[in-house]
Amino acid sequence: MNAFHPYLLDRRLGVARTAVWIVLGILVMSFFRTQILGHGKYQLQSETNRLRPIPLPAPRGVIYDRNGHVMAENVPGYTVSLLPGPEANLRSTLARIASIANIDSAVMERVLQRARRAPYQPALVLGDAPFNVVSALEERRVAIPGLLIQAEPKRSYPDSAVAQLVGYVAEVTEAERTSKFAKVRLGGLVGKDGLELQYDSALRGDEGLRFVEVNARGQMVREAAAAANLNPVPGTDLHTTIDLDLQQYIARMFPPGQRGAVMALNPNTGEVLALYSAPTFNPNAFVSGISPAYWRTLSESPTRPLLDRSIKTRYPPGSTWKLAIAAMALKRGIVGPRSHMPIPCRGGLQYGNRFFRCWNAHGHGDLTLTEAIAQSCDVYFYQLGIKLGVTSLLEDANEWGFRGRTGIDLPGEIPSEFPTGPEYYDRLYGPRRWTSAVALNLAIGQGENAQTLIQMVRLYQQLASDGRMRTPFVVRASTEATRASLDLTADQLATLRRAMIAVVEQGTARGSRLANLTIAGKTGTAQNPHGLDHGWFIGFAPADKPEIVIGAIIEFARHGTAVAPLVSRAIAHYLGIDERTAAQLQVTVPNDSAPAPFRIPLVPDTIRPVIPDTTRPSIRIDSAISRPPTR
């Protein structure tokens, strides 16, 4: 049959027609899939090539004191960033910016590291760019591809007196994003310490997003008005219990160049009125990236300015602990307010083959409990500790929380240290190789006893109120119900208050008394194996109906008597007492008390035989022959 036979031509035409329809069908389906079903995907890909997402940081919540004064706020600031792009392009652009913004190679490398970690986000170059730098960069925008300048809220701390309390913000790290800050983008700012860390989730708010249109070179052309921008949600403001005026007054009165801490509480509610730690630092330095030089100054300084000494450092409580011993003895009916000890104070006490000294080498004579507290007589409390017994002493101390945390709503509080029970001494010295002599050290606030300032202030909060423990708080009171109490009657609490009034009126703190205000308190001198003794004073007023309790610890102050005027003046200031009366009290620390470098103690799970250098003396009872002053 001829190849051009009509039958064969018609057959080939049918095959060709079928093939054409199949191809057209495939094309139609492809167009349908692309234009209809895949519309969103390809539009997004197109928009991605044209648009760049820019995070919009949310303003952090403002932190206020109890009277509405600002402790942390937001101020206008400028950031300079580079839009995502190849690393070679970023490096070239940074080289152009370097001479204008005065950035060195270390800063450039950090910018490139940010770009590598988050390749689809703008790489931050300057977190707080001065206006003159912003102006110079804007003038050269055409020559700097990918340049992004934004007006953003910048965290600001008006007063460094609250530095450790409020904390600071800084850029989130990769390690933090894998744990507590998983939802925060790289480059975002988060709270690092203090209230900024404790309440970060509420203060931070939610970031927004905006889009900018770029050309093929990565240069920003204009705002993408048609894109759906997401506005940031500001963080929640934080209203604290802090009295900023009192905090600032304490900061002004604290002896210059000294280390220590001061804490003020409302004894009836647990509200923290002031929480000051010295030395302090400038938290604003962290907001836009701290300079290496300033970081070295802070981290390598022997004074440890970043440390909040009120909740993160332990000290031997010294004679401030004698009120705890007196409360234990009263509760158990061992003594009364007019009880005497068998042996009067003649400058020390012979116990076995060892002589334990009193701070007064001439002795105090025969004293009652009230007089012994007023004069801080060590010999009286040596004997009271023996009467109380090691087992009862440890039992009460642990029941009252002297081996734990107070639960304040601040991060990083360390637990106090105290023996769990007699078995601790079995482990330390060996079974039956220790005697009741350990009670002599514990009775005067030495030995295996290291307390935080906040823990000791809470003890005096109980003495200043109805004997019940109230958890200290700065923003929100603890929801956990506490039934802890000193278990003292109203008469027994009154006995201890009268004794503490005598401390200020005629005892070891008589130099801090005020003519028109009755203050109750107790001095303390804590042994320090690395230098001069630390000084304590904790007091409250008005003594008949306390409204405030303030505790202070000054390292290397020699005696608690050097600390008492600071507390008295702060109490007078808070209560509105005549400033001229309070000004007569001088807060001084000996000039030769410059401290030697020391280690900040770690937080152990249990009490260790090796005692941390800075928290309590490494004196063992079986080698203690004499006692230095413990007023």
C-alpha cells in the first residue's frame, strides 16, 4: 500500500492529533498547577527575592518603684545592620562602614559570625549608633549596599544604685536559645540578671515584623507598603515594692570604696523596700554590647561588682545570731529574761582544756539574758549554747530555714549553710570524736554556720512582727503558704525586743541611737580568715510597732558598731525623722580595712568539711584555743 494512501494519512493524522491534545493537556495542567494550586508558593518565592523581613523589637516593659519612679525604661536609639547576603559582599560592605563608624576588626568578625548563625536575618553592626554616625552613613547609603538603619527602643537604667537588683539586658546566646529563651531570635535582647531575668517573659513583649523592598544588589529601595507588616506588642510594665528614694539614700550613705550589702523589709508583709549591693556597676554598658575592656574590668576585679551580696554571698552571722539562740532557749523554756548563767563573764570561759574568750577581755560580770544581748557577751552565750545542746540547736535552726533559701523572687539566691544534724559532725570529725564544745562556736554565730544577708534579715522580720515568717518579695508575693514561726509568745517576743532596744540605747550600738526614735537592733562581728572582720547590724523601728527592718553587712569593717549608724540613718530617712538628727551619726570604716582578693563561694549540695574561704572561718572546734571579738 502506498505510504500516502488516504487511509494511512488519516491514521497518522489521528496519532498526531492525540499527541497534540496530550501535550496541550499537560501544559494546561502545568499552568493550572503553577498559577492556581502553587500560586502562594511561587508568589512567596518572588516576594522573597524582592522583599527582606526586618524584625521590629518590642519595647520592654518599664520597671517602677512603689511610688511610680522609673528604675528601668526605654529611650530612642538607632541600630545599624546589614541585610542578608554573601559573606564576601558583607565583608566588603563592612570595610566601607569601618572608617565611618570607627569599628575594628574584632567588631567586624562578630558581625560576620552573627550573619553565619542567622543567614536570613539582618546582621547587627551597631546596637547603639550615635546620631552623627547615623547621619554620615545615610549620606553614603547609595555606596553601601544592604545598609539598614532603624530607630529602635533602647533599654536605659537611670540609676546604678539598683544595678544588681534590676539587672541588665544583653544579646541572647545560642546556649540560652536551646533552653529558656527558645522563642527569642538570634540577636534579640533578653534579661540576664535581677528583675530583668526573673520577669523577662512579661517584660520582653512580642517582636513585630516589617518588610523592605531591595534591588538586585541588595540595596533597600523602599518600604514594602503592600506587605503585611506585624506591629510589635510592648512588654508589660513591672511595679515593684522598692522605695527608690530609700535605695538611693542608702547608696549615698554607704562607705565609699567598701564592699557589702543593705536590705530593707516591711516586717509585716515581706515587701522588699531596698536591696543594695556595693560596689555597683553601670548596667547601660551591656545594652548595646559591652566593650571587652569594661567586661575585663568587671569580671577580673577582686571586688566582684556584678555580685549581689544580699542574696548570693554567705557570711558568718556573728553576734546577730545570738538572737536566734536566745529565741531557741526561750521557746524551750531554758531561760527567761532575767536568767543568769552559772559562771559570770570574766573575759572568757574555760571549757575542758580550752579557753574561749569574750570580746571584752575585762569581762561583763554576772548578766541577765537581756543584759547579755545588750552587751553581746560571748561567755553568757557559750553557756546558753551548752544548755541548749547541739541536737536542739541544730533542730531549731533547720526548722527555721537556716539551711535553705528564703524564696525571694530574684534569680540566683544561694542557700545558707548549716549542719543538718549531729551526724554532720560524725562525718566531719568521726563518730564520738567531737564534744558539745561545738555548741560554743554555733552559739555566737561562728563555726559551721554561713548565712546570707536576706536570711538574717528574715529572722529579724519575724522578731519585728508576730514571729511568723514572711517570704520576702519584690514584685509578687509567694503563693506558697508558709506556717514557719519562731513559736514564741507575745511576752517572749517583747523580751527580745527590749533586749535589742538596750543594744541601741546602752549596749554595743549606743553610738547609733536617735533622740526621737526608738530603734531595736543587734550588732555583729564575723571572723574573716582573709582579713579584717566583717561588720553586721540589723535593726527595726519604731520598736513598739515596727514598720521597717534593715540589715547591713560591710566586709572588713572590723566591728558591727561601724555599721550601725548606716542602718539608723536609713531607718530615720524612711520614717521621715529630722535629717539633722540622723546626720549626727557618722558611717565610717577604718582606712586600713582595704580587703585582700577573695573567692566567692560556690553553692554546695551539702555542707562540706572544707569551709568556703569567704563565708565562714575555717576554724575547727578541736583546734580553737581562743576567740576574737564577736560583738
